Amino acid sequence: MNDRKQIAELVSKHIATTIPELSDQEVPEDKDLREFAGFDSLGILESLVWLESEFGITIPDEELTVEKFSSVTKMVDYVIDHRG
């Protein structure tokens, strides 16, 4: 799957399951997810593990920063940039 829109839809759906307050609405792609209580350390960790599993990427420890994964757009960009 190389289509940015498809990747964004998958990531958005996952985020909606991670952040309860977004479960019944569309996740804005550029919204800083740190503004939601559900995007805590556990939510971030679950999302990173999910990204690795879903898209077959590995996120090196030195790149594990909240800033790199704080929005759907940033997650999608990371996946696109790091897929083999």
C-alpha cells in the first residue's frame, strides 16, 4: 500500500481507537495529538508498536520522540519515508 490517503485512513482509525474522546469523530490529520488525554505515554507506545507491525517498519530508539509522531500527518510521513 503506497497511497498516502490509505495510510492516513489506517492511522486515523488506529488513533481513534487509542484516544477515546476521538472514537466517534474523524481525527484531524494535523491536530497535535498531545492535546488529548488519551494520547499519553501508553497511547504513544501502542501507536508506535502498531505502526511497526502494520507497515513493516522499525523505529530506532534514537527516533522515538513524541515530536516525530505527534500527529497523524507526522506518522504518515514517517511511514512513507521509512518503508522499504
